[in-house]
Amino acid sequence: MVLRKIAVFAVILAILAGCGGNSDKTTETSGALKVGLVTDVGGVNDQSFNQSAWEGLQRFRDESGSVVSYIESKDESNYSPNIDTYVDQEVDLLWGIGFMMGDAIAQAGKDYSDMQFAIIDYAYSPDQVPNNNVTGIVFSAEECSFLVGYIAGKVSKTGKVGHVNGIASPTMESFAVGYYAGVLTANPGAVVMGQYSGSFGDPAAGKNIANQYFAAGADIIYQAAGGTGAGVIEAAREQGKWAIGVDIDQNYIAPDNVLTSALKRVDNAIYDVSNSMLKGAFKGGGTLLYNLKNSGVGYATTGNHIPPEVIAEVEAIKAKIISGEQKVPATAAELEALFPGKYTMAAVN
């Protein structure tokens, strides 16, 4: 469960104390580190958040001379064995990528109190990680999703847009909710079609859903579904429509058909925490929040597909979100209060 209030408070502590959380013991290191990364399903070539995580760790390696490696998870049954492999190797820091690894990382933190762990897209309450050796990293995905949704609402010529999500969870709900809110803020009369694909590694499923939405009149589809989203982009390319990427700038996949991408800087988080540990400033435990204010999320303009006047509007809204003037919903209930009856995320077919 993503504990947003805890995350917001924890990031303030992190800013004051370097890069850390609620432990009173700073991890001291000397020389290069040994860092392991366990991917979620989809692997390091998913063109999404696993890839971004590995890129961040490679940047840390190149700058520090540290030893880094990864193990790919094919399904959920691989999480604990992959974690145990790195425990046996006695790495200094072990990264888990994705909220689906939350339980496995928490258990490892309990079992191996002398090791440091960090996880992307998960925040823990203190009772879940009593040894203060697990750091959660969360992102305000609703903020970057709002911005690309606003772009979709302004650019769409049919007034119909789509959203393909991964596996239902509070984290993934924030992607969808932010997008809906952005679209409807830009165009209150727009129709938004959304569905969970039930997977982060099934491009065929993503393509199938996208084709259904294009057939129903959508001309832009936002995908937040890891490797499944590759199918959405492929459908857009084949049909001459627009796709919106996620996590990294995905314009390179289909330069003429990726309108923009919602950026979630997993690479920066991986680099920041690993580098902080190398410098001896790392405090295990707690939660770090990456958002628009600290450039942890954003949107891409590669390809120059977004009209300049729309970019100007988006930049103005971005400034209002940072200042707090523009509120962005993060849950279905918050969206319902703003746009009653507009949120319809279908379950997996």
C-alpha cells in the first residue's frame, strides 16, 4: 500500500538529512560499492521503468567504479530467490523494482537486518520494516500523468482518448487518475476510455486494447503498462495515430507516433540513493518522494509534436501544481469529486 502522507513527510526529512529516512544510524562505506538490482517482470529491456532503473545504476557504476549487476524476474515466484542470490553475494545495497516486489523486500529487510534494501514504487509503515534498513521510493505519477493528459485533451481531434494500464494497484491508479484529470481539465467534454491490461509484459494485450480504442474513435492513447505498453505504441504506429509513452522518453520507439511521454525518473532515484550511500550520507529506512517540485517527474517534448501554445499552457499548469495552486487527484475518489461519473477503468478482459 502506498502511504502518501508518510512519503510526503519523509521526503522533507530526506532533504534535511541528505538522502535517507528515519534511521538514526548513517551507513558508512569506503571505496566502491557492490549493488544488485532485481527487476520486475518485463526485464531490463522493457523500454520502461526496469530499463530506466538499470540505466541509472549503470550511470552510478560509470561515475563511481562500483560493481553493479541485475537479475531479471520472469514472474512473481522469482522475487525471493533472486533477492536471496544477492544476499548470498553480500551486496552493499539491493534494489527491488516495482510495487509487486513490496512483500518480498519487506521480508528480506526483516530477515537480513545488516543489509540495506531499497524499492521503487513502494512505501512502508514503520511496523513493516522495523530494522530501518528498507528505503521506499515513490513518485507523484499523477502529476506527470496530468500533464500528458492535458496535452491529449488539447491535441485530440476526435475528443476521444484512451488509457491502457498495467496491473491494478494504488500506484497504477494514480497514473490513470492523473491522466483522466488532465484530459478533462483541458476538454471537459472529452471521452476517456481506460482499461487495466493485467500485465506489465504482454505487448499483444496492449496492442489489442489499443486497436479497440482506435476503432472506437480514439486518436490518442496513453499507456502506463511497462512492456505491455510496447503493443500500444506499435498499434499507434501501424494506424497512424498517437501514443503517449511512460517512465522514459519513448519517442525513439516510434518518432512519428509518440506525442509525448510521462517521465518518471527512476534512473535518477537509483543514482541518487546509490551515490548517497557511496558518500556515507545514506540513512536506511523511510520514504523518498519524487515529484514535479524536485524534477522527479515531468513530460517529454521530443519530436516537436506538441503545438507551442499547448506547451505554454502546460508549463503554466506545471508551475501551479508545484506552487500548490493546481490540485491533482491521486485516487479515484478524489477524481470523482472533481469530475463525477467520468472515471471508468475496465477490468482485464
